Amino acid sequence: MSLDERFQEYFEALDKSGSDRCYLCRRTPAEVKRFFGFHEDGTPLDADRYGIEHVGLGTEDLMSYRGTRPLCAACQLNLDTIFLADEGPALLRLLREAKQKRATLWPDAEEA
């Protein structure tokens, strides 16, 4: 894929989401790198402390811009875990409940 096509994909994703953040967790690419233990330049955080040598993130993409909305690698791993555990149907039920039965998901003021 050419550079201008990649740029076009990126800007289309930004248009869809309104910002350069994960649609689910709202992390920026820099925050996702920090979550995985890397500085923005791809070098590891605390390399000296943990004795890490010759490890770098390089140019790995931490955000996916090709889907309906941007998705970060951390959220993708979480979703992979949910689906590997065969919890996909439960997640869909939870989303449906959160949309349609929101009031029933939270305790009443007297219960709290």
C-alpha cells in the first residue's frame, strides 16, 4: 500500500472517531506505547532497571485504523481474550443490556 493510501486511511479513521485515540479506551498512540512499556520513540521504559538490551518497538503499529473505528493493540488483546474464552456472546449481551436496560444494571440508592 502506498504512503498516500495509508495517509488516506488514517485521516478517514480520524474523521470517524473525531480524534487520534482508540475508540474503546480512548488512549492515544503514545499512551498505548507507554502501556506496553515503551517510550514514544519505541525504546523500552526502564531498560536499565530490567536489564533489557536490543529490544525496541520500532515502527510497529499500535493503532488499527482500517476498521469501523480506530482500535488500539491493548483493546485488541482484550477482545482476543474475550473471544478465545468464548465470552463473545456474553459481551454482546452486556452491550445490549447497557443500551436497553441501563437503569437495571446499577443498584438503587437505598441498596448502595
